[in-house]
Amino acid sequence: MRLIHTADWHLGRLFHNVHLTRDQEHVLEQLVTLAAEVRPAAVLVAGDLYDRAVPPTEAVELLDHVFTQLVDRLAIPVIAIAGNHDSAVRVGFGAALLRERGLHLVGELPQAASPIVLRDEHGPVRFTALPFADPAEARHEYADEAIHDQQAVMTAGVQRALAAADPHDRHVLLGHVFVAGGLESESERPLSVGGAQQVPVSTLAGFDYVALGHLHRPQVCGAETVRYAGSLLKYSFAEHAHPKSVCVVDIGQRGSAEGEAGHAGRAAVSVETVALSPRRDVRRVQGTLAELLELGASDPRRDDYVLASLTDTGALFDPIGRLRAAYPNALAIERPAYERTGPDGQDRPRPGSVSDVDLFAAFFEYVTAEELGQARHAALAAVADGLERRRREAAP
């Protein structure tokens, strides 16, 4: 069975106050074209369809257009789950009706209990679609008071899925989770501020393929069959060197994997990553302002989204305004000579590169000359966690 695995679309994203809808449409057109060429049995979207719980109108329209192209025009089923940026209720709205058309939307944990089964020449493939859920939601749904972190949430969902599955079927898992050992990107929002958010890869054992979302770098986690597809686009300047792609996955018949996995009934799986070409790339350029103005005059990629690292040591008048004469989409500048260390010569954390709690801890230590301490850190993290839960369901 052939599948396309993608994730972390973040439709409605703002990048330094620039709306990325046209950029997202550009790469999603490539996804639809790829689907028309390779004819997968399904397209899997492993969470974060939107960038926030109440997405802008143009983001909803773009998602509707893409799903209509895949499901109605190409007759390719889509299986999509909610991520931590999404509103679970909104993603799952109308799921029972849409399911009959081949659009399987799983926003809340109760919807994950309904099996999704597709068939090919080798028989059935069962898809377990586990949307993101915080521990409080999982405790209620699973009636298990022991669930207090993301590992327990995922363990409970996986155990129930495997217990309900036919052991003779091939089995694919969709999840939106942070697998321990995965490489983070700056543009990801923490799954949990106050509690443990990482999940050991061993928790995901028992599936022929695990299609993951949340981490924005395409990567393998522990095994070739446990993968993050990565985000559609580069959503921070820290990702300027990260490739963006989708996965084309081929799953063979049951027992076709090599070695012990085959003896255990696992299917052989091959994965091809297909690169996505952005409308405008995200780049960092470095040099003095004069050097960058000269470089930009002949740069064939001058319309890219640019962060300029200015090496000038003296005062500059309106550097971003002047830079935009050469790079129209210059979005930010940095002055390494002034930003890397504080007055005491110590490295300073920068907003966006660490969590809000850690940023406040550094501020607290700078102001009071004492550490925040474990108790105050835990209290602050609990407040931040509660605010994050409310923010996910709040209007922009």
C-alpha cells in the first residue's frame, strides 16, 4: 500500500507579521500534483493543520480547497488528526458525515476509537489516528487517573489501539507527539509547559509504520519506520538550512520485513522523501550593511525572506529600511556584536530560542541575583501550562 505522509501545515501562519497563505498554497499545490502522480491509497496529515485554534478565513478556505482536490477530484482518502496548535473540536466537526466521502478527520480522542481500514491486494491496513490531547482530556476519556504527562497519554492510546486490532492486519499509527531524541526546531510550540512532554520511541512499538507530526525537521526516530514528515515550510530563521519534504511510503504484505521483524509479522516498508520547493525561501545573510546592499543588487534570490546578520560595529541609521532596497522581503536584522552577551559578559537567552519559563528564569536571576528555584519554577510552569490550554481555544 502506498501512502503520502505529511504534517505540520500550520495554515494561517504569520512569519514576522507576513501572512504565509500564498506560500502555503504554493507547496500544497505540489502535494496535490504529487498525489496525482503516485496515486497513494491515502494521504496522512499528522496534525497541526492550522497554526492556531481559531484560524483566519483564508486558511480555512485553503484547507477546504486542498482536501476537495484530494478527496473529490482525485478520489484519494485523507486521514488527518488534530495537533497541539489546532482546536480539536473544530478539526473533528462533521467527521461522521465526511468519513463517507473518504475524508477522515480525527480531532478528539473519542473519534480515535472508530477504526479506519483501507485495503489493497495484500489485504486490510488498519490506521490508528491519535490526535493530540493533554493529560486532563486523556484522564477523562480513558477513565485513568494515573495519566499526568504525554508519555502516559500516548501509552494509553497505543495500548487500546493494539488491543483492539486484528494481529493479522498491517497497522499504521498517526500521532502528534514529541519522541525522545528527536531534533527540535525553534518554530515549534511545546506540547506541555509544566509537565513532561517527551515520549520514548518504545511506546510506539507494534506498528508497521508510524507517521508523526509536531517536530518540524524531517527525521527518523529510532527506526526507519518511525518518522516525522516535517513542516511544509521553514517557519523560523533557525530552520534556514533545514530541507522540507513529504514522505511517500510503500508498505508490503504482512511478514515481508527482513529478519526478526518479518518473523513477527511486520511488513516491509520503504520511504522516499520528496522535496518541496518554496515560493520564497527563508535565508540568513551576513556582512556589513554596505556589503549586503551590494550583494542584493545582483542576487537572483533577492525576493526570499531574509534575516540579515549585520557585522557593522558602529551606529547605523534605519538599517532595515535601507536593506529592503536590496532585499524587499528582509524581515529582521541582528547585530551579533551587541546581542550575544549581556553587560556581565554572560550569554543571554534570546526570545524564541528558549521557553517562556526558561526566559523568565534567566530574567529573574539577572534582576535578583538568585536562581528561580525548583518550587517557583514549577509554580510558574503550572500557570503557563494553564494559559497555553486556554490560548489554544481562544480567538486570535
